[in-house]
Amino acid sequence: MKKIYVCSRLAGDYEANTEAAREYCAYVMKECGAIAIAPHLLFPQFLDDTDPKDRELGKEAGLELLESSDELWYFGDSVSQGMVREICAAKEMGIPVRYVPEEEWNNDRRHEKEVLSL
């Protein structure tokens, strides 16, 4: 299975962005048959994102996970500074980067619901 690094916004509306990241990961795994790697969902479980030292540790660990990923896919209508850092790092590592637009995401989800309702 391909390993896809899921890159999406966390800062701002933390609850909504976390839920969106979960949905993106489900899409990667269920619809695309790949392994979703989302450090921004994992590391806040035990690192404090408001503590600069913990935040930096999480970013560095995320880049280590990125290094072992096959591709980086980024989602959402806006790109945060953290996302830019990950996207640039992926390009420097020679890892393919793909933007998954919201329109594509919504179309896939509608199709899944139609199939399930049959």
C-alpha cells in the first residue's frame, strides 16, 4: 500500500479542522486504498500544540514521517504556514505533492452516500 502524508490545516478552528483531517484520512484509506499518515492528528494526543517546544518537536517528527511517505496530499481551501513547510520539504525530498480540491472531495463523498443508500 502507498503511504500518503495527509497535509491539512490544524490551527484556527481546531475542532473543525481536526474533524476535516479525520475525513481526509478516511478518504485516503477507504476510497484510495492507501495508508494515511497524519501527524497533526497523532501528536496532539500527547504533545501540547500551544507549547512552542512541543509544537516544534511535533513538526520535526512529522517531517521524519514525511520522509518515509510515498506522496503528500494536501487538502482544504487555505494553506497554513505549517502546510507550506511540509509541502516545501516534500518537494525538496523528491516526494510527489498532490492538491485534492474540495470539489473533488465533495464529489467522492456524495457518490459514496448514493452507493450506500441503494
